[in-house]
Amino acid sequence: MFRSFFRLIHRARSRSQRMRLYSWLFGACFLFLLCVYKQLQPPGPPFVSRAERAAAVEHQENRAGRAPDMKLLESVINNEADQSKKLKYVNEMGEEEEEEEENGDLLPDLAPPVVHFLWCGGADRKFEYRHYIAVKRANEVVKPDKLVLHHRGLPVPDPEGYYTWFNQTLAETANLVLRHLDHDDDDADIHGANKDNNIGADAAAADRGFFNFPCPSKSNAQRYMLVLRLLERFGGVFIPEDAILVDFPVHLRAASFVSGVIARSVTQFADGIVVAKRNGFIAPSSSAGLLVVLASGRSSTQGTALQPCGSIQHFNNEEDGDCICVKVEHEIFPADIWGNVAISTGTVLRSEVKDRAGGLKFVQEIGSPDSNFVTLARLAGYGARQVQVRSNVKSSVPRIAHYICWDCDLKFHTYLSVISSLYVAGLAKCCFNCGESKRKQLLQGCLYFYLELFVSRTGSSGSSSSSSSSSSSTSSSSSSSSSSGSSSGGSGKSSGSSSSSSSSSLVVVVVVVVVVVIAVVVVVVVIVEVVVLVVVVVVVVVVVVVVVVVVVVVVVAVVVVVVGLMALMVVVVILLIEVVVVVVVILVLVVVVVVVVVVVVVVVVMVLMMVVVISLIVVVVAVVVVVVLLVLVVVVVVVVVVVEAVAVVVVVVVVVVIVAVVIVVEVVVVVVEEEEVVVAVLLVVVVVVVEV
């Protein structure tokens, strides 16, 4: 086979023809592998559109005999051991976040943004709709980093599947952390303790733990002692699990400890919110200390006394707006707050619950559709003041059949109704509702139904197979008896023809056997040929794949070597360019530095010379000015001296002349004795002297 294959290949004389053959062979192998790959893929498109998904979901919902979707119900753990294992990772994540917040808090003067809820009662207590809207409202109003639900056992949904609010809370609240009260040894990292190396870690955990604290569901001293111990250790805001927040002032987080709880007596307390910093107070260890701590919390609100949670009636009738939260004492349902304001304004909504005997257990007046509490409940549950109930086409009614039993005497027509509900209508289950007195009788009837439907029918092939099989067996027995009688009566007539019929039947059997043997041989030969052909094809494909792999490896190696050499050359060129650039830059820097130094020196020398010349010129000018000033001063002094000397001489001459004239005049007067003539002569002389 291989020789013929290679002979066929090497018949091509030229190299190009052989390359064409190889290329055609590779193409055929590739197409073959592609077809095999397509056949191995699962049918159907990898992506499903929304319309196809909706059609598939609708088809599944309308399919008869399908049980309701119980994924949310199955997500809640039914026993405490499994719950602690599954929530361990959640608790560790919550503890790490608390440690980060405590170490890196930007506002250490405020209480931690953590809301605490305390769930006592475990699986025996139902997580109702009021608890759901309380948690949702606290998350919307306070906007905490996390909500912590402390518990000793989580609520479990009822078997009927009505109370699914806890599952819905887990699905909608991403920052909800579940913390078991008895698992406080896992909180060592929060308080800085080392689990591996701390010898006193167990003793410290026992001192800080909550193992010895009871967890009552009612408001009493033990409950609030546990609450205060939690707030002392973690800090944050405590809100009762059945209280709906109206508002939360932010300034409450600034105080070390604020309490809205009031002690009505030693054993009864009015519920309220409590805000505290971590280690902002000392938790009490007795009932008397609890009263003192709660009173100090009410006095530390700086004049604004924090009121406890009011009742529904108080919140509906209040006018001053001092109610910070509303305490919902009894159970409510979503339908209790669906009242239409436009139609039934005067209607009073009530929540009524009956006990097993049929009597009223409690009646809780919620208020009119436009009352304060109904509006608050709508805001908490739906985020709107008014709710319009609309039917959803995509979601169907739960496939549960309800039967109300009065006398509980289950007749055959009741049995027919039950099996028609299960097998004709395709419902998932049937629920019988009755009073407590008729419960035993109802259980007996239901047990009969169970035996008829599930026990007696498990061995047959259907719900009606047993009855049909019994009737068919009777008819077949009668027919067989009649046929046997007829055959026995006609045995003598047919004895002659039995031998010929037996010989002909033998020939037919031999022919059939021969044909079957020939067919088997042909099939075996065909299978062998197919196997040989498949083996040859597989070998050829393997050889081709090996050759292709070798070629690819060689090509890749060559490409890698070439690319490596080119990369090395590029690196060398880049290094040379960098060296040249560095040298050029250094030379340029040296030249620039030298030029700058020379220019600086020249400029400094020129500046110094100019300074010296200017200073010399200034000195010469100053000397000249001083000399000129001195000459001027000397000239002025000489002139003044000369003028003074001339003035003195003139004065002396004038005085001498005047004296001489006076003397002459006197002499003349004495001689002449004529005064007028003498005076005239004297005046003439004086005038002459003055003019001279």
C-alpha cells in the first residue's frame, strides 16, 4: 500500500508536480480533519438569543409533571454543622474587611458604618416579610459598609415554600455577613491576636466570646446585654430585626454611645436603635448595670433624646415626627400594603392570623392605604409610595393544588380529583387543609392515596398499566383455551400434511442459515476493508502531520534564528548609535561649557575694566570739582576781603574828611563869625566830598 502510494507520488517527473500533489494531499487531510471536528462538536449554536431562551424557559414552565424551582430553597442549609462550614469563608472575608476598616479608618471619631441584627430562635422561627423589609430599609437609609446578622441558627424555609424572604434577602443584599455567635474564635485577627503564636488566645476569646450569653427572641435584659456586648466589641448601629427605620441622623455616629432603648420594667424593654463606637463604653454584666448604661446612652445625645421605636398606630397618628423607627409586632404580608389610594382611601387594612383551631390569633391594624406606615412599608419593600399589582406573563402560578377538608371523609371521587390534578393538570403537589380535630382522619385518607398512587404502581409501566394488564390476561386465557380445543379436535385431519410442512420448513431454515452466513461473511469482509482503509488513512495522516510538524519546526527555528540575528544586529546598531550620540553630546557639552566660561571671563574682565575707568573718571571729576570749588571759595574770600578793606579805607577817608571839614568850618566860623556863610560852605564841601 505504501509502495503504491509512493510510486504514485514519484511518477511526477518535475518538482512542481510533486509539490502540487503534496499540496492537494495536505488540503484533503485538512478537509477531513475539519469534517471530523465538526462532527465531534455538539449540535446547536454556541450562543442562544433571548427569544430562544425565553421560548425554552416557557416550554419548561408549561411542561407537565415538572416540580417548582427550589434553587433558592435548597441554598439555605438545613442543619447547623453544614451551615458553619459553608459560612466560614464568608465570615473570614467579613473579618478581613473589618480589620482593614479598623486599621485604615479615615474618620475614627465616628461609629463604624456597620449595622447589626440579632436573630434568635434559629430554624424554629420564620423569617417573615417584616424582617425582609426591615433589613432592606436599613441598608437603604444607613448605607452601611456591611450588615451583620448574628445568629445561633439561621431560619429555614417552610416545606410549602411560602416563606422565602430570607433567601431573597441573601440574593438582594450583597453586603450581608452571617456571623455565628459561638464562632468567636475566628475573630482573633480583628483584635490583633495571633492564632498560632498567642498562648492566651483561647482565654481572651473566652473572655470576649458570647458562648455563655443566651439569645432570647423577646426584648428582655439578657437580649440587650448581648447586644451591648456585641457593640462594645465591634461598634456600629444595632437595629431590631422587626423594626423599620424611618430616618437615621448621621450625627448619631459622632457620639460614643447613644441608646433609644427604654426599660419599662426590670424584665421588659421598649425596643430602639443603639449606636456606639468600638470600645466606646463598658458593657454591663448585670441587669442593674444594664439600666445604668442604657440611661447614660439616652443622656449622651446632647439634648436630643433618642426615642424608642413606636408602634404602627403611634406612627400613623404622630405629628411631631420624633419616631425614628416603627416596631412591627405581628406578621404582615405584601398584600397588606397593596391598597390602592385612589379607590379605597377610607379602608382600614388589617393583618389577621388564625391559629390551628380556626380562631383569631391576633388582629393588627395597619392603617389606610395612604397612612404613614403603609407608605413607609411600600418605600421599604418596593421603593415607591404606591404599588400597582400587575400580573407577570412570564411567571406562572405555583403548580400546587389546595383542598379544603371539612369532614375529611375522602371518597373515591376525591381520589379521582387528586390523580387528575397530578397526571392530567400536571401539578407538582396537592395540599389538604383541615382543622386540628380532623387531622388524624385526613392522614389516614392521604396515606391510602399515597399507597395507591406511588406504592402499588411502581412495579408496572404506568398509572393504568396494572388494570389493563389484568383485563388483557383474562381475555387471553379464554382465547387460548378455545384455540386449544379446536386444535385437539382437528388433529386427525391434519396429520397427513404435517410431514410435508415440516420438510418444507427445514429447507427454509437451511436457506435462511446459508443466507445469514453469507451476509455475515460479507459484512466481516467489508468491516475488515474499512478498518484497513481507516488504518491506512490514519497512518497517512500521522505521517503528513509529522512532516508538517517537522517542516513547521524547521521553519520556526530558521525564522527564530533570522529574527534573533536581525534583533542582535539592530541591538548592536542601536548601541553604536547611542555611543555616538553620547560622545557627540559630551563634546557639545564640553564646547558649550568652554564657550560659556570664556564668555563669562571676558564679560567679567570688561565689566571690571569699565568699573575701573568709570571709577577713575568719577574720581578725576570729583577732584576737579573740588579744586574749582576751592578756587571759587578763595576768590570769593579774596574779593570779600578786598571789598571790606576798600570799604574800611573809604570810611576812614570820609571820616577824616568830615572831621577835617568840621574843623575847618569851626575855624571859619570862629574867624568869620557868619554862620550862614559857614553853613553854606560846609554843605558845599560835604556835597563835594560825597560825590568824590
